[in-house]
Amino acid sequence: MPRLTFIASQGTPRTVDARSGDSAMQTALAHGIDGITAECGGAMACATCHVYVADEWTDRVGPSGEMEADMLEFAACEVTPTSRLSCQIKMTEALDGLVLYLPEAQV
Ligand code: FES
């Protein structure tokens, strides 16, 4: 079971277990992580599940796709090269230990 750490914008980390196959967004909602709104439920239509992938994980997580990048333009906070929509990050054992930073706001 991969473990996933969310770090809130004020720096508070929280590590949770993820089910393989779930998205990082689904994992956040299942554990009541503040800072992930996910208004569209994972349909890539809202950008309220924006996260920043920790630098050391960007290669393994990979870049956003074209449609995801287009949707990220609607994110409430600054978009950086490590920005992803957490509904598009599928948890696998290869991502055990993944660290995601949460933006200050999602809307
Ligand atoms: S939950 Fe809406 S884009 Fe990810």
C-alpha cells in the first residue's frame, strides 16, 4: 500500500495510506485532507485539486498532459513546472513515499 504525504501551505505534513489505483485526489478526500476541493470529482474540469509535486518526485510522477495543462490555467494559485492535478496522479507502489505540497487555496 503506497504511502502519500500531503504538506499544507503552512507546512503541516500528513502521511496517509493510499490504495493502489486510486488517484492522489481520491486519497486526499478519503482521509479528509484539507486543501483538496475536487469540485468536479476527478473529471479534469475544475482545477481545484491542484498540487505541487516535490522536486525529487517529478520524474517518477511525470508531467501533466496537454488537457491537464490547459485545465491548470484555471488554478487559483500560481502554476509552476511541478504543478499537477492530483486527480490525474494514479497511486501505484512505484509512488510509495510520494510528497505533494498543497497550494494556499483551490478557489
Ligand atoms: S478534481 Fe476536478 S480537475 Fe481534478
